[in-house]
Amino acid sequence: MVERLSRGPAAVSELAKPLAMSLSAVMQHLQVLETSGLVRTEKVGRVRTCQIEPVALQTAEHWINERRSLWERRFDQLGDYLAAQDDDPDSK
Amino acid sequence: MSKHSVTHATFSIDRVYPASPARVFRAFSDPTAKQRWFGTTEGWETKSYALDFRVGGRETCDSIPPGGGVVIAYDARYQDIVPNERIVLSYEMRMGETRMSVSLATMEFKQEAAGTRLIFTEQGAYLDGFDKVEGREEGSRAILETLAKEFEGELASV
């Protein structure tokens, strides 16, 4: 269900279709996701549409943390490289 | 969803290496040495790496993340070099044709009793990153799947 939503907004009936679940079970699922702030639902006429709440997933903080860990990994590797050099007197 | 946005952020990383500033600096200035620790990351495939270490010189690294697909490009220009003391460079990161960020990175090398303290500071302008489909799929799929499993467990026990 979440995977389907990650591709774009969908109606509840559309979400339920490929699943071996009753509509009410799907609604229950969605309620949990909505309470968690991951999913937003909106009712237009008789159709309830769901979509992923992008803010909850892709906050600036999350993205910048990824950049930070990229550099941390590089500096770990630098430490390994320098330590390996210690064992090899020719490369000093 | 496709609105343009920019987020500014600064972060720094502080490390101490049991080696002289000259040795640590050489790991940044020598292309062969730098590629050993910078241009390779486990699970990533490095397509190309080049370093022209001088003020105005360029450094590029193209790599493919685990799982393949898009090329992530690091493209830097050296702005200031003080041997054994300081390196300032500007760099951008691209995902395919999309520019994700433009940053200023400063590396300071300080001699200490234990060796060399490296202080890395990045000041970045992060562009549109949070709305991009690629970013969303790549960054959030794993989180989503984990969460979904948790919720399913929760529901099963209702």
C-alpha cells in the first residue's frame, strides 16, 4: 500500500483493489498511517484520496544528515588509509 | 510538488588522526592517495575520478549508488590552498542532470600532540531536493517499508 502511494496519490478503492483485504481493513490501515503523519487523506465528494506527506519523509534535516554521513564515511576511510600506510614504510 | 526551493545549512566534522599534518595533507593533495579513501565507497561503483590539485583546479567523481541507476556526480573547484594547513573548495552534487546542492567546503589541518586535527566545515545550498521523485524514492523507500511492517504488526494485534 505504502509502495503504491510512494508513486503518487491514489483513491482508497484503488489502494484496496490489488490487496486481499476488505475496504474497512484498508481504512483501518490508513488511519494508522494518517495518525503517524506519513499519509494525508482528503475526501472530495464520495472519493477519499490518499497521498504520502512528503514533509514527513523528506525533511531538510534528513537530507543534510545524509550528506554529513557521506563525509563521515570518507573521513573514516581516510583514517583506515593512514593506518595502512603506517604498516608500509615505503609509502611514508 | 515541483516548486523550487532552497535550504541553507552548515555542519562540521572534527577528526584527529595519529599522523603529521604533512601526511594528512598529502592524502588530500596526491590524486592516487586521495582516490584510495575518497573515490571509493563500499557498494558504490566509481565510474571516474580526476583531481587537479591547485587553486582553480577541478576535482570530479562520478559514481553509481548500490542498486544502480542514476549517476551521482561530485564536481569541485579548488578555491584556496595553504599547504599542510587549509583547503577551501566549492562543489556541486548532481543526480543525473539535476543539480542537488552547491556547497563551500573548508578543511583545516591543525597540529596537535596526538597528531592532526582535521576540521571539515560544509556550508551548503540544498536545492529542490525534497520534492524530487528520485530523491523521494531512493531516500524513503526503506523507511517506508520498515514503518509499513511495524504498522502491519500493530494492526495484526488489534
